[in-house]
Amino acid sequence: MITAIVLIECATDSIPEVAQAIAELPGVSEVYSTAGAVDLIAVVRVRDFDQIADVIAGGISKVDGVADTDTHIAFRAYSKHDLESTFAIGFED
């Protein structure tokens, strides 16, 4: 599983609508509204790198109200939770 953290700047008057539209995209597992330099943070979880482009460039960046994105690919998770098994339900190797 490949995880990308996407920092999103959007039109301030449409943050809830933009967040909801992004949350409904395939491959997006979570969307958070945040305080600070960015308006939203989305967590994208996909099976392969080609899907990253589909979800971010082909999906998130095209949502009305999204002004800019900054994507960070996660290399390794340091967590007590086994997220891989959680998001692998229904996928066959």
C-alpha cells in the first residue's frame, strides 16, 4: 500500500464543500480541515504509483476550489496500528 499526504490550499469560502468532494474520490481515505499554512490535508492510500497520479492530478487537483496541492509520499509508517491490514481488506495479492 502506498500512502501519500496531500497538503491542499483552497478557496476559503468553500472549504467544507471542497473537503467533501475530495473525501468522495476513490483512493482518498481521509480529509482533515486544518489550521496553519494549508486549508486541508488528505490522506491517499493506493496500491501502485500510477494510481497516485490518477487520484491527485486527475482527481484532487481538478476539484473546484482547489488552488494548490503539495504531495508527500510516505516511505515507512511508525505506528502501533497495522494500517496495511486494515486497508487491504478485499484486495488479493
